[in-house]
Amino acid sequence: MRTINTRQDVEDLLRDGTAPAALAEHIAEFFRQLEEELADDEEDAFRLDQHGPIVLLEAGDDLRGLNFAGLNSESGDFPRRAVEFVEKLDLVEVQAYRLAAMLDNDFVVTIFTLAGTHDEEAEQWLSEQAQRS
């Protein structure tokens, strides 16, 4: 799992190649949009810490085991209470999901994950949630 809070985190993601280029570029553009909307003129460098990070789930990360920033599930079930929506992204080269988990009115964790990297139950849940949103 990678947590993205700063422009440097985005640059590292773009440079290291751990995510497909299309997904990394999409995340970079999303970060730029957030920065444009949320940046405070008094801040030295924009950070997502106070607004909610961007999280990239990597191969092997369990969607049911999210246990950061108040997202957890002791029963091993999906964090259904916090997830506001799931969107399926067709990024030409790859398909991915974007999940928004609202912990309060001012703190939203945005989660990106590649389609097809989870177990069958998780993939089914993601697909169903994306169709509802």
C-alpha cells in the first residue's frame, strides 16, 4: 500500500514504475486537481494529511484489511460504512477502481486499485459497488 500526501510522493510514483503508467498519470492528475481546489495560500507546500490521503493498493494488499486513518474492519469484511462510492476507471491500458471513503465531512481517503488484483469476492464487491454509483 502506498500513501500519497505530497507532490514528492506523486513524483516518486511516476518515476519508480510500480504502478502502470496510465494509473500513475491518473493519480497525478487527481492530486493536481485536489491541490488546485484545496491549497491554502499560506501553506509552504501542499499536503493531503489534513484532507485525506490518496492510497494506492498494490498487489497483495487486502481490501478487507484496510486499517489506516480509521478504516478498519475487525470482522474482515469490507469497510462498507465508510465507502461513499466506487468508480470503475477505464484507462485504456488498464482498468482500475477509485473508492472514496469519507471519515468525516473534512477527511476523505481516496483509494485506487487495479482491477483484477483482488480475490474473487473483493472483485465482485468492487464491480457491484461501481455499478451502483
